[in-house]
Amino acid sequence: MHRIQRRELLIQGSAALVAIAALRASRAYAFPTQAGEDVVPWLDQPTENPDPVGIQSQLVWEDLNSWITPNDKFFSISHFNRPTIDEKTWSMEIGGMVKRPLKLTLADIRARPRQEVVFTVECSGNHGFPFFTGGIGNARWAGTPLASILEEAGVLDQGIEVVFFGTDESEVPIRDVKMKQNFARSMSLADAMNPDNLLCYEMNGAALPAPNGFPLRLIAPGWYGIANVKWLKRIEVRDTRFMSVMMARDYVTIREEDHNGETVWAETSVGRALLKSAPAKVTRKGSDYAIVGAAWGAPIDRVEVQIDQAPWAPATIDHSEEAEHAWKIWSLPWANPSPGEHTVTSRAVSTTGQIQPAMDDPLIAKKHTYWESNGQVTRRVKIA
């Protein structure tokens, strides 16, 4: 992924809507797949992945059939190398602007109070490339709260920033200087002290898989995947803002902003996840069709679906499985689709009234980098 980061890539009528509304109650739950149900494949499949080492195990949307993503199907991104770590010799340091520096083994961390969170992790580059549309997954993460570890270390009054260093490393050229750097991301002390943040050693009831950060990673619910540092080796509290390759250069969104008729170029570091949804699949059982998808990135009030250029129709959210930081699965019956090609678009609406932006919204259209690609996703399908 690090290599790719440096290459910018830049009618149905009212009668059908009435029929859709009448059928909504029959498809209140999207999972599990019903007996005799087939998936109609999308016509617009992702292009070939040019970096199979850096980007692994992308979600295949048509295969989405469970609220929790199995470990062996969970996406994995590596920006530098993929380290091999021996649990017996591994330890993590907590230092910097603290009263009591710590050095903890995995056994030390496991001995502390255990906490779980279900969290949908999305890479901020997801849907930013034609080959990268499955950088998302939902898992049950377990570990110990980060806040209590920081409290144990005793953050000094001047400490304002918490930096998370991974074991993965690479030689990074900055201007005319080449330096070896570990992967590193930071957040403010206030953000780091969120009680939901975990030093995570378990994923879906099993030890963290190596591709997903074994033996320990940060899980920061509500943040893009880049902030959820894998293969942790050190946590450091600093008294100044931290600017590294992954904070100030590669994971930076560049956007045009209009200030009283003047164009101002803004550069912002990728951080918290944004409101988003996507159609996952079209299913067929006999003569009945339905559209299934997911919504995430903010508390979801509702999801709406547009077929071709018809008015937006409300989808039904599956409430059988729910968690604060997890995606919502939704479905919409599709009554009597006409043969031929169709487009399917979804948009999520948050509980605060925020609407997932269209692709021609200035938030997306005036964005000149592929990060934070939360525009409405449109898929193409052919009905026989």
C-alpha cells in the first residue's frame, strides 16, 4: 500500500415504489442467506490488485453473509514490512512524558481487566482505487483499556500527544534524507483516553492473526484503520504534536475549499471515520429480488436506496445484531425489476441529519486525494 500511496489515482415509476414499500416487512433481516437464494453478481467488479503483499484478504461484497467478518476473510494492510514476532520475547514500552515508564509482556497485558468492543474497521483508502473496494470488516475485539495503562504510567502535565509505534519498519526518503522509520500514528491525549480504546490481543475469540497485528494492536473505535496501529512495540507520550510520514505526508487529504469566492487549499490528516454505506449484493429467490448492504462510520438513523433514477426508497435496517461502533446491515425488496442493466446507489443518514455525500458534492468532487472516500457508492447489475 505504501508503494501505491505515492501514485495518485485520481425508471422506475411510483407503482414500483408502492410495491417495494409493501414488501419491506418480508425482508426485515438480511442474514442468514435463505435456502434457494442466489446472488446476482455485480457487473462492475474491482480491477486486479497490483499490490497483493500490501493489500490482502479484501472483503468480497457479494459474499457478505454475516454481521461479524471471519478472521480468515478480514482485510489486512501493510505499509512497510510484515513483521514476524515471537510472543515469548516480545514486550511493549510505555514512556516519554510519564512518571513511571512501563515495560509490559503479553502476559502482563492479559492479566489486566479484559474488555470487548465490536467495531467496523475501514481503511480510509477504501473505494479510493478501482481495485480497492473491500478494505472493511467487522470484528469483536478484546483487550485491556488503553486509558488505565496510561493512568498507571502517570502522564505528566505537559504531555499532550500519544504516539503509537508499530514493529513494522522501512527506509523512508524525506527530501534528501533517508531514514529508517517504524510505522507510527498519534492522537491527542484526550482522544487516547477514550474508554473504548483497547490494547487488543484477541479478534473474534482467537489470538490476533499475524496479518491483523499479532501480538498486540491498538483498537480505536470510530477511527479509520490507519489509526489502529498494528504490531505495537512502543507507546510514547510527547509534549508536542507528532508529525511523521503517516501523519503529515502520506495520509493527508487535500481538498479545495471555497472561502467567500476564493479557493483555499486545505490539507488535513486522516483521522476519524466518516459516514458511509454501500450496496453489498442483489439476491434472487424465485421471482423475488432484494438489495442488501451495510452502513457505518457514524450513528445511523436510516439508509436510502436509489435504483436507476427513481426516487430514494427507505431500506430496512436489521436490528438483530447491533453495537455502537459496528456497521448496520440493511435490505430492500426489489419488486419486479425489468430485464437489463440497472444501477443501485445507497446513502446513509446519521442520527444528527448528516447525509452521505453524492459523488458530485464539493466534499468529494473537490477532494484531490483518494483518502476518506465516503461518497455514495453506485453498483451496476444485470437482471436476466
